[in-house]
Amino acid sequence: MKLVDLLDVKNQIYHLIQGTIEEVNIEYLSQDSRDIQDNTLFFCVPGTTFDGHQFAKMAEEKGAVCLVASKHVDVKIPVVYVEDVIKTMAFLAMRFYHDPSGSMSLIGVTGTNGKTTTTHIIRHLFEKNKKSCGMIGTNGIWYHQEHIYTPNTTPDSLTLQKSLAKMKEEGVFICTSEVSSHALVMGRVQNVDFNVAVFTNLTHEHLETHHTMAEYGMAKSLLFAQLGSGNNGKIAILNKDDTYAKVIASRCNATIWYYSTKDPSAEFYAKDMVYLASKTEFTLVFQGLEYPVISPLIGEFNVQNALAALAAYYALERHLEKGIEALSSFSGVEGRMQTIENDLGIHAIVDFAHTPDGLEKAMAALKKLNHKRIITMIGHDGGNRDNSIRQDLGRIALEYSDYVVFTSENPREEDPMKIMKEMVNGLEVHHYEFVKDRHKAIDRVVALGQKGDILFFTGKGHEPYQLIGCEKIPFHEAQFVKEALEKKAHE
Ligand SMILES: CC(=O)N[C@H]1[C@@H](OP(=O)(O)OP(=O)(O)OC[C@H]2O[C@@H](n3ccc(=O)[nH]c3=O)[C@H](O)[C@@H]2O)O[C@H](CO)[C@@H](O)[C@@H]1O[C@H](C)C(=O)N[C@@H](C)C(=O)N[C@H](CCC(=O)O)C(=O)O
Ligand SMILES: Nc1ncnc2c1ncn2[C@@H]1O[C@H](COP(=O)(O)OP(=O)(O)OP(=O)(O)O)[C@@H](O)[C@H]1O
């Protein structure tokens, strides 16, 4: 593509374009000097560890033909100077990849908890009904049989636009994407045209980045403001049971549909829930009609996730029954309330709850299931994270469990013992122990388990590693739990 066309110089204003750009052709976009190809346009992105401007020379040496920068760089190739490199990158990525989202149906899902689960359900509803649906999120990028690992829940704008373009090329015209608050404030989804935006909930998390809940809520609401206004057919799907839905609604001009497990005035209302060991049954009330629903997921929050997914499916397909039918065959999400089968009569569950709200909801769901005792294994991330939730996590785990084994999660450079002690700080109860090594903690919980017990392993979910010191050590919670249960069965 000709650089002048990509930049759209006739209609866009740039601070300064240094050098002659008329003859420059762009065949690749990159923000990483370690990834330069022929005719690359390189973006000098200021990051948290490095400032991309320091790699300008290296990018030039490796074959970049033009740079986008926000401060002076000493190179011979043309430089486009802009106010904000990240915003410009999002705009140029959209143009370079021919605005894929403009001709696709995109469903964005944001919220503190439930994004991964909801996007997985949405994808299943479409795929089961023979419509290819791509998916972007914590577990990577998926379309057809393709799976690409990504370091972020919501990728940077270059990866995002490129992935959407690839999906389109492969005949995938529907995609559901998790949209993290980081992505929203860092402009990763700017110039992405969402048709439907879903809000799950907003609770205490990531305040190391967003500082206050108001700022965090503001970040989430950007997705809904981005839907645009009026009768453009775009739909916001909001959880009426979450108080922040009001704030989001006040910043959204698109059509709003609510879902709820409490308020019958919501467009998608679930009632008469029956919580069973491996599924939940409920009645969905929609436009005055009642639909029986079977969801193979546990817990009230998963009824909310299912409602959000059904509403998103309906927003694009206008066929609720097909969505409900497809939901009944959803096989769940790895590491999210995942049951580990065994012959011991023990209900072992691996989950990813790692926020106080997520944990409380997950544990409240367990309480509603038939059980003798609940034995929980939990830890908390170390390092430069929001540590203020440690005590809440410890308190909730102890409150809902008959016994708790505290252990390491991703201690990073922090002492795991210090983290565990902070989790029980000030609590006047003693039905717990500390087992620093997470694998040994799994064995300990399984050894304690008896027929009829629920063993709840939470916090790590699908993550295939532990971060200890500066190392990323492979770790497979579900597999280790399965092995421990099998060993116990043979004892
Ligand atoms: C804090 C943060 O957001 N970091 C993101 C950021 O990395 P960074 O700021 O550390 O980048 P950097 O290493 O300083 O480099 C700056 C620039 O120099 C470039 N560079 C760097 C080195 C080099 O040799 N050459 C070079 O050109 C880099 O490619 C980059 O463009 O840019 C990277 C590339 O886009 C991201 O992968 C990375 O996300 C990291 C993995 C991260 O943990 N982000 C978190 C905060 C995040 O975004 N999380 C949310 C999910 C939250 C949740 O829901 O739980 C998410 O959406 O993932
Ligand atoms: N709607 C919900 N409300 C509260 N908690 C939930 C909800 N859905 C799932 N959870 C709990 O939160 C955990 C994480 O769920 P999920 O991975 O779907 O959320 P997420 O928003 O993608 O989180 P993350 O961005 O941290 O990956 C689950 O293991 C479950 O315990």
C-alpha cells in the first residue's frame, strides 16, 4: 500500500512529515524492532519498560522504510510525527487491514469477571448453529481450528486488526472479543467497529492501574460510548443486577437491553433457577414468553453469563430458541468451574476466581450444591499487584469453607509465606493451614477429601504456569488434581 494512501494525507492532519513519502510503499506494520520485514512502517511506542523511540535506529537498520514517532528520532528514513503514536497506530492499522470490523459482526464483552466464560458461550451458540465465530481473549485468538497464543486479553491494535482481517479472509464474519479495561484506556480497540457490547459486572480489581473504582468504571464505559448513537442498530447488553450498569447506561447512546436474575423488568430475565451438581435449569422470560433453559454450568453468575450470551446471540440472529438449544450442549471453559471427574464420589472443581467478587459468587454457588464439606485451596498473586484484596480473599474462602489450604499462586519476587499470612491477617479462625508448594497443596486437599465433599481449587484455572521469582514454571492444575484423585482411588 502506498504510504500517502495509508496516511490519507488529504484528509488527516499530522504534526510534521519529515522526508519524502510519495514513493514509499508499506507492506508490513510493526511496533517491535525485533519484528521488522521488508517495507515496514515502524511505530515508536512508549511502553512501561522501554520507549520504542530508542529502537528507531535499529528498526531503520533492519529495513523499516518509515517511522511514526511523537518525539525527535535521528534517522534518515521518513518520519511521521504525531501527538499520540498509540492512537495513530490504531487508526493506521484499521486502514492497512482495510477496516475488517466494518464488514464483520463484532461482539465485545467487558467487565471484571465473566468475560472469558461469556465469549466462549457466545462462540459456541454461533458455531453450534453452523456460523463460524472467531474469539479473542485471555485464552488467545481462535477461528475455525486455528489457535494463536497472545500475551494480552485484548491484543494491541496491530494484532487485533490483523487477526480480524485474517478471520475475514478465512470466511469468518462474526467475532466475539474480550475487551479489558487496559485495552480501552490504552486505545487498543480504537477504530474497531463493535455491533454489540456486553457488560458483565464491575468489582474491585486492577486498581493498581485505574486507581479508583470511578476511573475503572469510566474505562469500561468507553466500549459503550464507542457504539455511537441512535438508530445505528448497535446494541448494548447490560447486567441490570450490577449497580455500575446505570453509570454505563448514562454514557451509552445505543439501544440498551438488560439481563437480570432478579428484576423481571429486564428484557432477558431468568427465574426459577434449580442448581444441580453439573448443570443449572431456569426459565427465561423474554417478550412475555417463558422458555425453559438448561445450562451445563454451575452457579448464579453463570446464569448471568448465559443470559448475556443469549442476548448477544439474539441481537445478531433474532432467533432465541436456536441459542437456547445450543446452550444445552456447551461443554464449559477450561479452568472455569471445571469439574474433574473421579470415581471417589468427590466433587472436585478447578476454577479461576481470583477477585473477592468472583470468589464469593463461586463459593455461594458451591454452597447451593449438595455436599458434606467444602475444602478450598487458594493463594494470591505476588509482585506489583493490587494487594488490598488479599484479606478479603482469605476471609471469603474461610467463611464459605469447612477447611482451607492456603498456598502459592504467582508469588513472583514476593515471599509466599508473607502473602499467605496477609490473607488470614486479623481473622480469628483456625480451620486452615499453609502449604507453600502448590503441587503439594493439591495433594494435601485431595488427601483430606472424602465422599460427598466439594474440593475447590481456585485462582489458577487454565493458566499453564506459575510465576516464581523471575521464572515462569509450567503448572497444570487440572491435570495435577486429576492425577492426585486417581492415585487416591488406587490406594
Ligand atoms: C503494562 C502493559 O500494558 N504492557 C503492555 C505493553 O508492554 P510494555 O509497555 O511493557 O512494552 P515495553 O516492553 O516497554 O516496550 C515498549 C515498546 O518498545 C518495543 N520494543 C521493546 C523492546 C525491543 O527490543 N524492541 C522494541 O521495539 C515494544 O514492542 C513496544 O512497542 O505492550 C505490550 C505489547 O502490546 C503488551 O503485551 C504489554 O502487556 C503486558 C503483557 C501486560 O501484562 N499488560 C496488562 C497490564 C494488560 O494489558 N492486561 C489486560 C488484561 C487485564 C485483565 O483483564 O485481567 C489485557 O488486555 O491483557
Ligand atoms: N459473571 C460473573 N460474575 C462473577 N464472577 C464470575 C462471573 N463469571 C465467572 N466468574 C468467576 O470469575 C472467574 C473468572 O471468570 P472468567 O475467566 O470468565 O472472567 P474474566 O472476566 O475473563 O476474567 P479474567 O480477565 O481475569 O480472565 C471464574 O472462574 C468464576 O469463578
